[in-house]
Amino acid sequence: MDWRTKGMLQKVLGVMPGGAAVHYQLQRRFGGLRDFDREFDIKIDDWRLMANQLREVGVPVAGARLFEIGSGWYPTFPLCCFLAGARRVVTVDLNRHQRRDLVRACARGLERHVALIAEVAGLPEAEVRQRQQQLAAALERCADLAAATAGVVDYRAPADAARTELPRDHIDCVFSNSVLEHVAPEAIGGIFREARRILRPGGIMFHSVNCGDHYAYVDSRITQLNYLQYTDAQWQRWNNAFLYQNRLRADVFVEQAEAAGFAIVTRVSSPPARRLRELAELNIAPQFASIPAERLCITSIDFIARKPAA
């Protein structure tokens, strides 16, 4: 599909009555939700990477109190954390996206990943398998997430990650996966300041940010740098409620975390060599022209930031 067509279609659906329901059905039949198992398995691997990195910096999932920004269509990360023995997982969305059929499919799909989750968590596989079976059965009986997880997973939507109403110094880890690139630029600082408030001293943030042009996933003729050609006014034609992209570069998220009082523990970004060649073929919009090419070309970053212990 031509990326412009998708952008305009989503823009129309974003403002028409019933547009959200139509968009969901289109995603199920033609979009990212069409091949659920493939997308789900990718998310499981993302969770594995996050859980391993958390363990390396002294915050294992088992026993942890976690806060997720952006739960999405189905709660892969919260349910993986639940199976891995997390004490509590609060997960929020600015708008309510979760669908009961996808939540049930997520719980069932976890069955084939029980061994991996047990290994990452350092738990007996039998214990994790029993927890998964009980979870799937409870959700099939129409139990909500909180009831199905014995109160561990707390889904809140609509909810603002910059105003959580959680107690100060309460959470071990705040995390997100492919979410911050969809947040309005002016909201990032507030989200990070709230994270610092609710994290315990020494607690951490983990964020995986996909800051390339997401339209490249549906239109193979463009690259993940495509959207850098357009001014903000031009980009508004295609930016929309269902696929809002803030176009912030990777370093901005790290700088905002530091400005909120965090110390950066680790940062891993995509290599820019291929993107540098792609960038040379584009006419970059003036607002991006002053940014060094190496910064423009980073289209993904994972970083861990720690709240001061004192």
C-alpha cells in the first residue's frame, strides 16, 4: 500500500464516528493484527531482551513492581511479567485500546513461550506453566485482567502516564516498548518527571524507541528516513490519531531523561551506516538540516536510566 493512502485513510477514520471500530477491523484483516502469531512472537522476543537487561542492572522481574507506558491492543509485556513472578504491573494507555479477543489470544499464545519465560525469570517451568494455564482459563471465563492475575496486572485507560496518582517511591521499573515515538513531544518531559517521582530511589526506566518512519513497514518503496523530507505543516497531511509519529530523534529521548534527573546506565542504538546512504538520497526538511547526519540516521534506541539512590 502507498504510505500516503494509508495515512489519509487513517486520518479520515480518526475523525469520523465509529472510525476506531473500522480501523480495528482493517488492522485485523489487512494490517499489523492480521498475522497475530508473528507479531506476538516479536513482542515476546522484545520482552526477553528487556527482562534480561533489567536483570543485568539489578532489577529482576520476579518480585518487582512495574509500570508500563502504552499497553496497546493486548498486554504481552504485563502478562509475561505476571508469569515471571512480578509483584505488580500497572499498565496504562491514554486511550482504551485493549480488545478482549486479543487479550485471550495473548494468554493462549503464552503457552508456547512458557519455557523461555521460566528460564529468563529463573523459575521452575512447571510453576510458570500452571500460572499460564490458570490465566488462560480465567480469561476464557470472561474474567478481567485484574481478576485473572489475582490483582497483579492493573490496566488503566484512559490514563495519563504523566499523572499516574501512584504513591511516590513506589515502583521498581518504568518501561515502554515502541511507544514514546508516538507521544507528543511536549509530553515526554512530564512523563519522565512522573516516572522519577513514582520510582523508588535507585529504580530504573527502560525504554525501547522505534524512531524511524513507521510507514516504511507498509510501503517498501520508502525508507525509515522518509518522513524527514517534510516540514511539520506538510507532515500534518498524513500524521493521524492512529499512527501519530513525533519524528523526534533518538538522542532527544535520552536528553529528556537526563533533564528529568536520571543517570543513563546503558544505551544501544541502531548502526547508522545503511541509513547514511539512504539519507544522502533525500532532500531533508529545513528543521532537520542542522542535526548531524549520524543523529538523524539512528532509527531505534534502547536505554536504561536510573533514578538517584539518594
